Amino acid sequence: MQNQLLILPFDHRNSFKKLLDNPTNQEVTKLKEMVFEGFLKTREKYKTKDPFTILIDEEFGTPIIEKAKNLGVNVAVAVEKSGQDEFAFEYGNQFGEHLAKVNPTYVKVLVRYNPQNVDTNKTQLERLETLSHYCKETNRKLLFELLVPPTKEEKDNIKYDTDTRPKHTLWAINEIKTRVHVDIWKLEWFEKEAWKEILKIINPDAKVIVLGRGADTQIVKTWLQDAASYEQIIGFAVGRTVFLEPLQDYLNKKITKDIAIEKISQNFNEFVQLWYKEKGLI
């Protein structure tokens, strides 16, 4: 279990703000604190704590980061601006100062990278190379979330997810890895044959975790079952599938705060149990 990585990501910023009408920072932080409490309830169930990690943002999550570090919880911190088609640092040239202050276990970056967007990718790679050098110089692990969205011309392609996206992902990884040292790739689901091809081209010392895409619980479980068969894939990062419905029910006064936190914990624990079972760890 020591080598696994089980992340509850709630670094979403725009998604949280959309849950509320004209939200204050404090209101958004309170919702994130509920997710963190649910995470802790699951973490408490396990003797080995090291795989359990939160993925959080500085904008609304600074108080949570402080609590997590005091409790010995692994923390991944996002460095990108939220909801941007082109990667840019949340704090511009001061990103290193912010990371030094927060001192996370992992530095996480989300990048939307379709290889056909040549001009955008040139700018993104320059910024990513800066981040990569910083992580090497400061001995920080880089967690790279790669999304490969369709171009305008590809949006109507019904085979994009099963055919085009895997090919584009191979292309993207090959371009990125020549400029950026990635310790952990956070990738979307793939069918088994595509996983085999992708794992072949990733640097041997790099690992992979699977993201949830906010999909239905049963769909995410299927993705995790497929991914768990590969040794190089060491875990998952599933967020909205875990926390979104409980938070919505709480805000709509269908359930209490305590019940919402318990539901978040139960949802996260379902994925943990499934992952450990598929990996033969329980």
C-alpha cells in the first residue's frame, strides 16, 4: 500500500463557485472543508496513511492545507489558473514563492493539450519547462494532469474518446516528455489496448493515476478496475463523483452537514476499497 496514491481532488475553483449564488471566499472554503472532513473520515479507517492525499488550491484551500500538514496528510497543490484553455500560472512569476511557502508533497499542473493546437502548445511548453526546472531544482515531485480535448473540428467525432483521443494522447506525451520531467501522470481513462501503448512511452521511472472526469460512479469503477491491472498505474484521483452530489443535497437542504460529510467519506471509501481489492492489497 505504501506505493499507491489515492487522491481526493477538490482543487476545483469555478466548479465550487457555481454551487453558490454570489459566493464569498469563506463560503467556498467551508464547502471544501466539508470535503476534507469526509476525506479524513475515510483515511482514519486505514492503518497505512501514506497513500491518502488531497489535491487542493491555494485560493480557497489555504486553511485546509495548514490543517492537513498539521495532521501529516499528503498535499498536492495546483499551480494553474482555473478553467483556462491555455495553461498559465495562477500566481504568475511568483509561483515558486507560493510553493515554497506552502511546501506541498506534490506540485500539480493541469494542462489541456491537443497536439494540433501548435501555437498554443508552444507557449504552454515554455511555461511547463519553467515549472519542470523549478521542481528539479527544489526536489519537488510533479503531478501532471493531461487533458486532451477535441479541437472544434473534432467535437462531432463520435469515435473521439475511443480512437482519436488515445492517439492524440500518445502524441502529446511524446512532445511533453522531451521538455518536462513528470513524476506522476494523471490521465483520463483508456481502453486496455490504448493503456498498453501509453504505458510503453512514459518514462520508466514515472507512474500513472487515473482521473474520474466527474463521471457516474459505476463508470468510474469500471475504469479503475481496468487500470488496476497495470503495475505502473498506482492509484486514482476522483473528485466530483465523490463530493458533488452530497454538497448539492446539503445546499438544497435535503441532508444535514454531518450526513453530507459522511456520504463524501462513504463515496471515497468505495473507490479505495475497490482499488485495494483489484490490486490484491486486501
